[in-house]
Amino acid sequence: MSQAGRHPFVAQALTCWNWKCALLSATARSAVYLAAMMRPGLHGRVAIVLVEIAYVTLTAGLYAGLQQQALGLRSRLLGNLIVVVGVPGVAQAFDWLSHRAVGATPPGKATIAVCVFALISALFHLHVMRRGAFLTGHSGRSLVNDFRRMPGLIVQFVAMPFAYLGALPARLARVLDVEAAA
């Protein structure tokens, strides 16, 4: 019997693992922490970045895998909430606890920066995963293919709030027309 077969939790975790997001998240989040803490004299701050790199590398793939599985839920709203709020919220809580456990608690400014980044990152994960990018397993394509698609996906993501706001007057007019007809 294989090692994973003897440990069903390990086998399940490995099926959830999204190595693409683990690689990208560890790199990006560590850069956010480092940028938020840039000041003369990084003494003691390197430990915070090292904890971040180690922790995120170990967990981001699992979290992204859970997000990928949430996309398949029958309720699209529930899946979206899990991807954007549930998984990142749990990840941020455990991230903060891991820093506390090793005595390398980041300053409040860095914590806020990473929380904002986590929210934007989760929205971006939802956006790209719903369009078939950065998925692993049977649903996934190559990392090179995902990167080729990135410029278009980024433009769509950045334009989405503007498109939503531009369509808002028409949506409000439809609601008012329905209410007037009732």
C-alpha cells in the first residue's frame, strides 16, 4: 500500500493541491510583506518574510485547491463566497497565528496590506479560475498556457468594475420600470 493510501487525509490534501497558485502566492505575498515593511534596518523583519515564504508555500496550494473545488458547488453564490471570503479568511487567520507562534508578528501596516492583497487576490483567483486558468488536475492546462492568457485575463479583471459601474444606470432603470409596472 502506498504512503498516501495509508493516510487518507494526506491523499485528499494532495488531490486538492494547486501547485500553480502555491508558487505564485508565495512569491507575491512575500513581496507584499517585504514592500510594506521597507525601512532602513530590516533587523528582525527578515524573519517575518521567511515565515511568510515557508507558511504560504506550504498552504497556498491547499487553499487554492479548496477554492478550485468550491467552483464546482451547485450553488454558484456559495462557491464564490467560499473562494473570496471563506478560504482567504481562514488562510489569513492561520497566517497570523503562524507568525505569532514563531514570535515574528508583522506590524499592523503589513497585516492590513496583506489582508487587502488577499481580498484582491481572491477576487482575481475567482476571475481566472472561472475562466479555466490556474486550475490543476483534469481541469487544468499547462502553466505556460495560463501565463499566455494572463494579459487578457488581467485586462478583463481590471475593466470589470468599470463595466459594472457603466451598466448600473441601465440596471436601475430596469428595476424602476418593473416597479412602475407593478
